[in-house]
Amino acid sequence: MSGRLEGRVALVTGASRGIGAAAAERFAAEGAHVIAVARTVGGLEELDDRIQAAGGSTTLVPLDLTDYAGIDRLGGAVAERWGKLDVLFGNAAILGSLSPMGHSQPDEWEEVFAINVTANFRLIRSFDPLLRVSDAGRGIFMTSGVGSKVVAYWGAYAASKAALEHMALTYAAELNKTNVKVNVLDPGAIRTGMRAKAFPGEDPETLRPPEALNDVIVDLAAPDCARNGEVIQAY
């Protein structure tokens, strides 16, 4: 039986672990060729082993997303090899330090925005033409509940997610008359390394695993998805 993403090309950032790795494996199981992007080569190779063992296919791209010229080169390589992109899953993010606003370090603030906001802008800039070539291009960007509410000490991360949401929804509004759909996903509390860093005293076994998001992520990536410009809470 063919999967829901049979023959699709899906790019996943932050694919070496957590939500990104889980989604990449599910995309492959649904028939997509997965372009897996992450900084950690070892994590990408382990992902590739799992996907290949299950009969799926991947292209591994070790890339620091602050290498914006590298994102442009990746766009060119995808255009040359496939001539389109069907799914862009902008999942990669960093937490930064949780601290009072007045104690935030400028270089760390800039790094959080570089990964969480600017890198996703550069992905949109590079892959928008390829998503439009697809018969059903799909964009999914990961946010957090703190992006829409005020929580003390979460300044950099919360502000970056608020900016990402607005950017992605603006992009979605510009696509209303096209075949491309773009949505933002708020996963809620998920058992990830970032969550453990933010809440070190929390029992991870009380949280849902990353795989719990796979059904909704596939729904948003599938050609029959009709949703556009929404912030979807997966909890």
C-alpha cells in the first residue's frame, strides 16, 4: 500500500533528534524521500540507518543553519536534482538561556534569533520557488506556547517564536491563491532535549514522545491538506 507522501520530497531541519528525527522517519515510512538537515553528523547517520533499514530513502545534509549561503546552495542543489520541493518542515530551534531580560547576553540573543527566525526566513527565501512548482507544496514551522503568552525569563526564545509565527502566517497569507499551504504547529509538552534543558526537574516519562506528533505533522504535509495560515495546537 502506498503511503500518504508517496513520491514526495520532504526537507526536515533539526532532523538528527527529537521531533525532527521522528517526523523524518514517519515521512520516509509514508513514501517520501527525506532531505535530512542538521548540524550533528552522527545523529544524521543514525537516522539514515533507521530509515534505510525500514526501506526508506534519505539525503543527508550536515549544515549549520546560520550558514545562510549554505541554505542558498542547498536550494540550488534541490532544484537541480528534483526540480521541486513538496514539504518544508522548519523544525530546528535553540532555547538559549532562561534569564531576566536585563541579564540576556547580546551574542546569545542574536544566536537564538539567527536559528529560530532568520534561518527560517532564509529557508522560505530559498525554497519558495520550489514549493510553488510542487502540485501541493506544504510548509510547517514549529512554534511554542510561550510565543503567544508572557512568561518571565523566557524573553529571547519567546520573542523568537512570536516573530517566527508572524513571519510564517504572513507567508501563508501571500499563498492564498496558490497550491502551497503553510501552517504553524505548537506541539505542547514533548519529551525532547530542549524540554529537559528548560525543565531539568521534570520527569520525562510524564511527557509524550516526539512520535506523538507524527499524525498531525503528516496531515499538514499531505497533498490533501486544506489548512493554511493556522497556528495548530497539538495537545
